[in-house]
Amino acid sequence: MIDRYDWPGGHEALWRFGPDTGPVVLLILPPFEEANRTRTFAVGLLRALADRGIAGMLPDLPGQGKARWPPMR
């Protein structure tokens, strides 16, 4: 499920996997180009955990992926 979270500069996308209760794994992708290479692996890992009843979250941080944030000055 695609959700969102709020921060002082706006809001960003947040992927949720698995149940709504119980333990939750928060997976943060590495910065820059490495994030693009590991996103598929991260989603596969979170889906596998969800199949075992462990929830997961993969946030789109400001400055990564397709996040929207004001340009730096």
C-alpha cells in the first residue's frame, strides 16, 4: 500500500507492507545512485517479511527518488 508521511517541508510517499499491527521494519535506502540499485532488493525483502507477518515501511526521503522538496539555495 502506498501511504504518506508529513514533515515540515510537505509530505512524502511511504510504502507499507504486511499487517497493520505487530513488529515493523523501517528500511531506509542508501543515498544517491545506490538507492536506485537497491530499491528492487529492498521491496523484495519487505514483501518476504510481510509474507511472514512482519510489517515494513519504505519511505521516500526528501532528496531521494521522486520526492518533492524545495530546491536548495
